[in-house]
Amino acid sequence: MSDTAEPISKAIPAWEQKIEDFMQIGIQALRLFFIAIMIVYLFSCLIGLSTTLIDLTLQHGALNFENMKNILTDALFTLIVLAIVRTLFIRNGYLYALTLLEIGFVVIIRKLILLEVDPSETWLLLILGGISALFFGLIIFAHSSKFRNSKII
């Protein structure tokens, strides 16, 4: 009875390995496909930002605050997309976490720029400002600790 159980148990790991290899190849192909799509989207964002900047400059000459605010929010959105594309190529966990902190910081700054200045929104502005300052401090600390550790080694 034990003779029949051993060949089946030896056959299962071979099938599992083949299935796992196939799934890893599929996931890697999907990852590369997603990276290609995000790179095309990034180029689309850059082209849109540059055409908006050129059009507004040709129409208005010196840009007013509202036009600069729109360009700045578009530029920050493009920066977010660029950082997301950058994270797709990172293999180091430390740099990945640092990049996610930077993305969070840019997202909060973009939200602060888009938020209308209203007295009822004072607490929200204060909290978002504090969180963005905390993120900025964490980013500076992470960069300085990485430099300090690499200098010792």
C-alpha cells in the first residue's frame, strides 16, 4: 500500500513545479505589459503637459495664477505617474519604500494645491500640512540614513 502512495507524491511536486514556472512566466509577462502601458501613459502625460504649457503661454503670454495652478497640478500628476513607473523597476525594498513615501508626499502636496482656501477647511489644511511635513521629514531622514550607512560601509 505504501508503494502506490510514493509514486503519486513524487509526481505531484513535478506538476506543481511546472505550474508554478508557468504562472511565474505569466506574471512576468503581465508585469512587462503593465510597464509598457504605464510608459505609454507617461509619455501621453508629458505630451499633454507640454502642449498645455505651450498653448497657455502663446494665448496669455505671462500666465496668471489660475493657469499656473492648472499647469502645476498637471505637472505634479505627471510626477506621480513617473514615480509609479519608477517603482515598477525597483528591486530593492528600501528604495521601494522611499519611493512610495515620495509619491505620498507629492499626492498630499497636489491635494493641498487643489484644495480651495476656505475658513471651514482650516483644520483640513492644517492636518494635510502637518502630514506633508511629516512625510518630508521621513524622506530627508531616509536619504540621510542611507548616505550615512553607505559612507560607513
